[in-house]
Amino acid sequence: MKKLLLITITALTLSSCASMYDTYQMKGDINQFGKPDQESTYNNKTKTLTWYCVNGKYRSYDYEYTLYGWLRTDIYESNCIGGKR
């Protein structure tokens, strides 16, 4: 019984940690903004996704591959308005 309780507590802890990172994952940004217009991969651990907006504006998000998947590390937005195009 103790072992089952320990496994359950560990699973819940890991689950809450993972959900904490959900809003910073690449898949969440792609769901919000659609397929990126440009994807640059610098090595197996870093990527930049770029979405072009109206009037030459764009948003560019950097990601790093971690234990939780591709997590956002930096954002540049040049006054893009709205979510998906």
C-alpha cells in the first residue's frame, strides 16, 4: 500500500510539473498562431519559429529541447495583432 501511495504521489507531482510547462511548449504556440512561415533549426536542441503578420511585422519564438519537449525560451514580437491568420 505504501508503495502504491508513493507511486501515485510521484505521478501527480510529475503531472503537475508537466502541465506547468504546457503554455510554454512549441505545440501550444503552433495551435495558437498556426503553421509557422519559417522554421530555423540551429542544432538538435534549439529552434526558432517565425510567423509573418501584416505590414512587414512578425513574431519570432525561440525554443530549446528539454525533458518536457520544446519549451519557449525567448519571444520577439513586432506589434503583431491577433492569433491565427
